[in-house]
Amino acid sequence: MSVLFIIGLILSAVIGLSLGLIGGGGSILTVPILVYLLGVGPHEAVPMSLAVVGATSILGSYMHWRRDNVDISTGLLFGVAGIVGALLGSPLTKLVSPELLLLIFGLLMLVVAVSMIWRRKHKISGSTHKPHPVQGIFAGLGVGVLTGFLGVGGGFLIVPALVFFGGLNMKKAIGTSLFVIFLNCAAGLVGHMSQNVFDWGLTGIVMALAVAGAIIGTILSQRIAAQRLQSLFAVLVLGVAAFLVVKNYAVIF
């Protein structure tokens, strides 16, 4: 077992930790971890990521629900739109080369990092925002397309969308986002099942580690402020994004 493989397994727990603690961010690392540390092909990594993030999210969602931090009705509104988007996005994965897929992923990670830093500086709260169901449906649809296409949960987009369009406070938005992520990932995985064959054994190992991280993250989310971790995580995401863009940018020339 190589050092990179061991590092990949350790970082698998970070995926769940971030999802449980701040409702997003961790899933954006899943595909790079699978590809560059665990030796999985880019096209196979997308459905594996959906399985890992989906399982982690449903557990985290349940734990938040027990603390009354999940709004089921708002989550279903976003989730149903996301399911449609995920089913539309899944076939797109096969239409691009592995290098272009990773480049797009790197650019998305840059957006994630900036979003997390912005949320850190602007402590958004749902108390001053009225629900906007129609905008919420379109936001859910867009996140679903990204989920199916790239294998990301989209929590970095879902949390602020739930605050601004769903009128939820931050704690409830985090818990509800995990419920939406599960629905999106389940739909995206169904869309990929007929197109990809992947390693369920490795998927199970990464899933178990991510679930353990999610349990810890959910517990910590009730006890500590997540803003500092969010900033540190944004720096990590920014570094991985820069690596992906530099390594794969030549595909556009």
C-alpha cells in the first residue's frame, strides 16, 4: 500500500467531516482523491463519488434531523428539482475527455473556494430573506446538473440557496442541504449505473471513512463555530483546484 493511497484514505474522512460540519465542501475533494491518490479513472470516479457522498449525506441529514435542523418540505422542493437536473447531467460525463472533465472540475473548485471564503466574510442569515420557491426550483435544478455531471454534492451552492431562496437559518440550511445532496446523488448514481462499472470494494472503504467523518462533523457542528474550519478548508480546495487546472489546462489548446 503506497503512501499516496494511505493519504487518500485519511482524506476520505475529511470528506464526511466537512459535510457534517458545514453542510458542503467535502464532496468537491472526492473525485480528486479517487483519481490522484487512489488510482481511479476520472469517468469511474464520478459515480463512485456519488455513492460515497450520497451515503455520507443521508447519515448526516438524519443526525441533523434528530436535532430539528432539517426542513423536509423545503428540502423536497429543492431535491425534486435536483433529481431532474442530476438525471440530465449524468449522460454529459461521457461526452468529455478525462482531461477536460478534470479541468472543469478544477475550475468548479475555484468557484467553491471563493464561495466558502465569501460565506466566511459575509455571515449570511436566513432571517432577513423571504422564501422564493420559483428561484429555489431553478437553483435546485442547476445544482442537480452539476451533481450528475461531475459527481459533486453541491452543498457549497445548496446552503446559500436554502438561506436566500428557502428562508432558512444557517444551521437548518446545513442540515437540509445534506438531505438535498442525498436526493441529488441518488438520482445521479442511477443515471450512471448503466454507463459505468466501478470498484464497489474501494467505494465501500472510502464510504465507511467518510461516514465516520460525517458523524464526527455533525457532533462538532453543535459545539463549535465552523467559520474557521471553513476558511482553512477553502485554502485546501483552492490548492487542489490550482493543481487540477495547471495539470489539465493544455486540453483546451
